[in-house]
Amino acid sequence: MAEISLTVNGERTAAQVDPRTLLSDFLRDGLNLTGTHVGCEHGYCGACTVLVDGASARSCLMLAIQADARSVETVESLSVNGAGLHPIQQAFKDCHGLQCGFCTPGLLMSVVELAATNPDCGRDEIREHLSGNVCRCTGYHHIVDAVERALNGVPGRADDS
Amino acid sequence: MTADQAPRYFGARVSRRQDDRLLRGAGRYVADINPAGVLAAKFVRSHQAHASVTSIDIDAAGASEGVRTVFVGGDFADHEIRCVSSYAAFQESAQPILAVDRVRHVGEALAMVVAEDEYLAEDASELVVADLEPLPAAVDIDAALDVGCAPLHPGWRHNAFVRRQVKTYGFDDASSSAPHRVSIELHNGRHSGIPMENRACVAEHDPGTGQFRLHTTTQIPHLVRAGLSWALGVPESLIQVIAPDVGGGFGVKAQLYREEVACCLAARQLGRPVKWVEDRREHFVAAHHSREHRHKVTGYFDDEGTILALEADIAVDMGAYSVFPWTATMDGGMAMGILPGPYRIREYSVASTSVCTNKTPYGAYRGVARPAACFSIERLMDQIARHLGVDRVEIRNRNLLTGGDYPWRSPSGLVYDSGSLIESLEAVVDLADLEGLLKCQADARAAGRLVGVGLAVFTEQTAHTTQEFKQRGVPIVFGYETAKVRLDASGTAVVSASIHDHGQGLETTLAQIAADRLGLALEQVRVTYGDTEQVAYGAGTFASRSAVLAGGAVTKAADAVADTLREVAAHILEAAPEDMVVESGRVSVAGSPSRFIETSELCRLIYQRPERLPEGVEPHLEASRTYDAHPGTGAYTNAAHLASVEIDPLTGKTRVLSYAVVEDCGPMINPTIVEGQIFGGVAQGIGTALFEEFLYDEAGQPLSTTFADYLVPVMSDIPDFRVAHLQTPSPHTIGGLKGMGEGGAIAPGAVIASAVEDALSHLGAVIVDRLPLTPERVLGYIDAANSSGASA
């Protein structure tokens, strides 16, 4: 077992982990942060995307010990229960940017990174930037609407009520 | 029994009830569930397509750290999954829970390691040594049906689960006298729904009560319970199946799987909960496959292109076993039924063979056989148009059913209730700006580029129930869905339903219906589903049925509860029940809006002040109703799709430039959700058309076991969509609703094949007859077109 000390969603955390434990498993099983989902375990689908020191990372391709002394942010960092949704989450809700919700947490973290690094994207660029997050439900159109709205304040479709 | 005011929520683009929790990462999926003392299961799977199991050495695995037990086939030999069709001459297969003496596909489970955690279980699974003696593998339709191929199951005569044949009386005359005929052979690649969440289950067994509880990733909790009851030999009252949040289904999660049975048996034997979470490689080889059809079709037609008769020979590669609850006949039967499609075809001859091979078993995927059927009939229409030199839109207009044709009895016996086929085709031509696209195509061609336009029209049977499924020979007739509506003492409602929501938004749309019927605000209605303890029975979510059937059941149950509100309110307000109006959170006297009682106060009185109730009324605001959309032959949605593509002549890569859909699913409960379903379906259909295929080598080894080999569409592969709606109500269903969950996925294969063929049409004649249109295949079509053009 190895001792690691890291910051997760702003909180300092210390833990004993088996050196082979994946970061995704550590977050889900060790810290009960089950918002991070595991879809393929080979780094393709993007469902497990988290931010490590602000940059997106596949938590299924990273060991927990590699996160030692680093800062990890998961979907649970975006808003806490009781508080309002983060503007990116709100845009996804307003534009119907999710269906089953399984790919959503990873996608949201990729959008957080995109908003920080390249906030002036158009629709085609959004599609290129987010092509590492597979969604099987939405056909992507409403996701692009949501991201466009979140990044640029472009009014997507507002609800009737 | 009708809502008392114009609907407030039906038809509105309200945002979804479940989104907040899913967006916060607070959804609860099966992999998130960890009961105290839970053990982890890992399955050891066959690496051979077909082999005798000589021996399985589990000693080293059993001694590995943290291992509780290693199960092999003999441990579960008293259990199996059978799904027997009532069709004459159907040959039965029995799926063992773990292979006993034979494996019939790569990925079939041989052993189950149960350990303290997933890492230890996986370590031990690598120590299991299975000695397999290879047998010749039947890996395609022709090889399996060859008379020299040994039958794959004991007692079988040949490798067809079933063969069926139907011919109309007038077919021979109509076909033999037709002045023209065109024949084509079409191939659809093997692929499946690939939900982003793999399968998973957690089984618990209470030795005191004998009760099983299974959390599982399923679309059909009641049917899983029924299948488990048979496989375990335990009455349904001792089995609770719960499907919590499920990360996509698309049909692949609408079956009973062997792993579910194995986890229940292991939990009972070990006295601790047993959890299995599938990994993606397992999903590619062990979750059910779909879509692999081969159709030989011939159209007989006159000089105007009017179809006089249709002939089809259908073969479907169903893999190694008949799956529960569908049997191995589902795709073949569905294709036989729907192949004539939206056209005025009266004479039809069709044969269908469901073939058993050494591949992963075959189950449902969004559209079930309809994508292949649409591909066949629409490819045929394009060839007829080309044969006669008629425009592709025009040839369809000459054959499509029109308003006066309904109800239309198809030559396969389906009864189409209503539709707007010609209108939808006309609308999609406008929506997509076909004229503009053709101008762009001409410009692109002049510049040496390969640009094409394709289209397809289809009709989709949805929400079919008793009448349809009793003809399909399935052991359980999926006739109805159930909903229970309860108003509590606070005046808020809980709606429980036998369907499941794994992305379709039913948690919201059913609330919209209930809120309208009960005169409540949307926020006052909570919808639950997925737990067999909540409602008595039902089938689940598949076959585009849930909004129609669960929506109808919710309407009936909510109206029954509203009737009780009226009766009690009338007693309290000293008025007649028939004069009571339930709306906007109150029950009032019609014409005297000042005489009212708040619904919440009325609910409180009914539960807490029984002395205020009229005689004979129970202190109870709950109703459970089933709904079977009589006559059970289905509500027919229709749509027209039109797309443009560009092909890179050097690489053969096809890019979808634009995609437009006009869909008519009758009145829409929530148009935004309808559009989301259409877009999602079309993107999956683009995967069908261009990317997705489970390939096998000659020995039956799967070649597509990672996302690097099996390509799914990513965001940059998919264009923006254009969508428009027509709304022709069904004459059969409550509210005129029609289903639409599958429709988007049905046409894209046909549309894109049509577009690719069109992109090459100036080079020479070629028939695009095989999906998916991978770059390699498209290069082949380019070569063929060039050769044909050069020799012409």
C-alpha cells in the first residue's frame, strides 16, 4: 500500500492505496464520488474524464498514486446539492443536452476545460474539441447547443415553462 | 373521464425532471450500489468459437488471495435459459449458465470467480485453465446452413432455429405477368446498441425469507423477474428486480442474461451479495449482438414504376442461442412483416431463416429488423427508379400509401392505422432544400468532388401489443403496461410505472400527463419506475411503446383518482360529482369557481378525516390501471429522411454534410424530448451506415473488441440536424399518441447508401448493397463505378 495526499474537489485528502488502484476506482470506491463513470476502461469513451491540475484526464488510465500531491476535480465539484446548477450544467438542462446521463459527468468536465482554454469556439470547433467524449443517446446536436450556449451565451432553446 | 381544462403540460417543451440529479453526478447506477459484505464476480470466458470443454482447472484460482469460490458449469447445471417459440419446427437451444461440456461462441462464460474485490477476482480469473478441444466453427450464414455442417445443438436436424415462408394468393400471377423486375442482394453488418454503461448486476439473497433482490441494468425488470423465476425455479413473489438509473439500453439491455442468473445463484450459495460489473471487452463479446441480415429482394413493376409484387429471401445470423424473452425468431419475423414498408404493395412472397452460428447470441437493437427492411425496400425503390429513368422522389410518390388507403392491411398482415407519407416526403424535400443540395452537387462534380444526396421514407409499427405479439410465437405476449397513481395526504402524486426510463425522458413525460389529469403542477408529481415491487406486472421499455402504453395507463389511473376527488369534493361542497372540475390545484363547482376546495386539503381530509367522506367511499386515493392499445396491431409513425454526403476519392471516407428529418408521431407530449430521440436515433443510424461492425475471422475469433476496432460516431462525425414534425393522431390510442423511440435509427443506412450511390452515379453504374460503408468498401464501389463507366 502507498500513502497519497491530494486535493479532491478542493478538500485535502490522504489515503492508503494499492499502487495498482486506478484513479477512477479510488474516486468511486475510496471516496464514494460515484459521479465519475467508467465506460470502457481503455481510455476511449471519455465517461471517466476528470480534471487533474485543471487539465482533463481519463481517470481510468491513471493510477491513484499518480494523483499524489495534485488537485483533482470531478463532476461533484461543479455544484453542491441544494445550490443552483453550474452554468454549464444549466445549459445542458436547458438545451436537453443529456438523456441517460452516463456520459454526462465526463462531458461536463471536458466542457469546463474547453471554457477555460478556448471559450470562443463555434459549433464545428466544439465538435472537434469534444470528440473524445462519446455519447450514445443524444446524437450530439443538443449537446452542441448546450455548449454553445454555455460558452457564448447564445440563446439556445428556452423552455416554455 | 376527461381532463377538465386544456392541457397545461401536454405538448410543452418542459425541461426534464431527472436532469438535476444526473447533471450533479448524483444518479444512482448499478455500479454505484455496494451492499454491506458485497463480493465481486469475474467471469472466465471462452477464447474458442466452438469447442468441447475437456477440463477446467480451478485449483490455483481457488487458492488465490481473497477468493471465496470459483464456480464452473457443473455447479449450476440444474439451471439454464430457454426461450422457445411456438412456431412449428422451431429448434430449441438451452443456454447453460456456465458452459458444461461445450462452448458455442467466443465470450461464453466457462467459470465464475467470486472474490473480496474486483481486482482480486480478476487476478484469480487469470489462473483458471480451461482445456478446450476445438471443433469446426460455423461463422456465417452459408457455412452454418451447409449440409456438411454439423448441427450446433443436440438433436437438431440443421442449423436453422426456424424457417418460415408466406406467399399471397395472387403473387405468382402478378410476378409472372409483370413487365419489369429488379433483383438485389443486401448485407447489413453485425453490430449493436453499445450503451455507454456496460451491463452490471448486484444479487442479494435473504436466507431467512428466501427472497432474492437483483439490482440490474435492464429495460425490462418484470420480464427479467419472469425469466429468473423460470431459471432459478423460484416463484416470482420471492424475486425483486430493481433497475435504478440505467446508462442507455437501445435493446441490448432488454434481455435476461446468464450473468444475472449466475449472480443470484452465487449470492444464495455464499450468503453474501454478489456484484458483477462488465468491462467493455466483455460487452463486445458477451452482450447480445444485432442487425446482421442478408436480404435477397426482387421487385416486379410496370412501365410507370408501380410495384406489382415483391419477393424476399431473408436470413439473419442469430448467433449461438435463442435469447429470452424474444426467441431467435424476432428479427426474421419482424423483417418479413415490415419489408413492404410504406408502399401500396399487394402481392408478396417471403421466406425467412433464423440461422444458428458460433457467434455471440443476437438480441434487440433499436428498430429491430426495421433498419434492414428499410435498407432493402428503399434500395430497391432507388434501383427501380434508375431502371426506368424516373426521379427517386417521383418513384416513391407513385407507390406510397395515401390518406385514403388507411387503414391499410399490408400483404404481410400488418394493419397500418394512419400516416402522412407523401406529405412527409414533400416536407423533407423543402426542409433539406433538395434543390439547393442538387445545385451544390453539380458545382462539386464540376470541381471533381464526389457529393451525393440520399433519401428514404418509412413507416414504423409502434406500441403494438397483444394482437401482434401473439402472432410472433413468443412465450410471453407483451400486451400492456401498468401504471399506479397515488395522491398522498399532502396533495402530491406518485406515479409508478412498469416501463423504464434510461434516457427517453419518461420520468418527465409521464409526469406531464399525470399533472394535467390531476390538475397539479408538474413539480407535484413524482414518477418512479424500475422496481417490480411498485406495480403488479408489465413488459418494460422497448419497441417504441412506453409513451403510448404507459402514458395511456397513467391517464386511466389518474382519471380514476380524479373521480374519487370529484366524488368527495361534491359531497363536501354539496354539489353533483359530474359538476366538479379538477384543475389548478383545486376542485371546484363548474360555473361557480368560488365554490372550491384545495386539492391538497381534500387529500388531507380523505386520508386523515374519514368521517367527512360520503358513505361507501374508501379513504384511498390510489388506482392501478393497465393499458393495451386496442386492437393491438400498433400505431404507425412515419418519417422521411434526406441527407447529403461527400466522399474523399483518395481514402473512401464518407462524411455526412447535412441531415434532415420530417417525422409524424402524432401528438407530441414534449417536442424537445421527441427531437432528442430522433437525433440520437439518427446518429446511431449513421453508425450503422458508416462505422459499426463486429467482424470475425474464419475461425470465429472476434476482431472488434475495443473502441479502436469497433468505431462509434463521435461528435465530429455527426452534422447538425434539421427536423420538422407532422402530427397525424392514431385512431387507436389514448390521446392519439404514437411511439417514436426507434424511428431515427431506422432510415440512415438506406439514406446514406442512397447518397453514396448518387455521389458515384456520374462515374458509372454501381449498386451500394452493403453496410457499413467503411472507407475500404467505398473505395471498392468507386473502382466498380469507374470500371462500369469505362466499359459502358
